[in-house]
Amino acid sequence: QVQLVESGGGLVQPGGSLRLSCAASGFTFSIYRMSWYRQAPGKERDLVATISSLGTVTNYADSAKGRFTISRDNAKNTVYLQMNSLKPEDTAVYYCYVARNNNDYWGQGTQVTVSS
């Protein structure tokens, strides 16, 4: 079965950096587009970034452009989100996502808290 396991979240000061990882299993990772979403308390879950199957095309939410970088390693079945210049408003639970065979799959999420 499809499994997505995020890691790398934590508490960081404003201006700091974190790298999130999402380890995927149970499907042919290298042929699927992967995405990162986030959900802040009391808010909807929003798309942060998307990467194509081969990693050649990436897209970012306006809030992430210039600060976040999505990447993937198809040999390791892992997608990453490098987050720099973090702001308090980046505080959220970050989720890995894949759409496969008309089904949506989510990881359990990893908490990112940006605070001094």
C-alpha cells in the first residue's frame, strides 16, 4: 500500500532553515508528480510546491517562491523541501502528497514551528 512518511520538522528561529523529507513506498515513485502542502491552525491545507516525476519541472506557491526548494531523489524514493529564510507565518503542519489512480494519498505530516 502507498505510504508517505515525512520527517525533518521542528522548532526554528525566524530566518532559519529546515529540510523536510518524505519517504515514499508502495508505488512506482519515479513516475508520479509529488507535492508538499501545509496547514496552519484554523486554516485550510494549501499547496506549497510541486515537482514533476523526473524533477525537471517545479512550481511554488507565491509564499514559497525564492525561499523554498522542492527536489527529489528517485533512487531513494524521497522528495525534499528545503526551506530557508523561515518566517513565523510558515508555522504549519507540512504534508507530502501524491495522486495515484484517482486516489489522494497523504503522509501523517510534520510540524514546523517558526518562533523566537
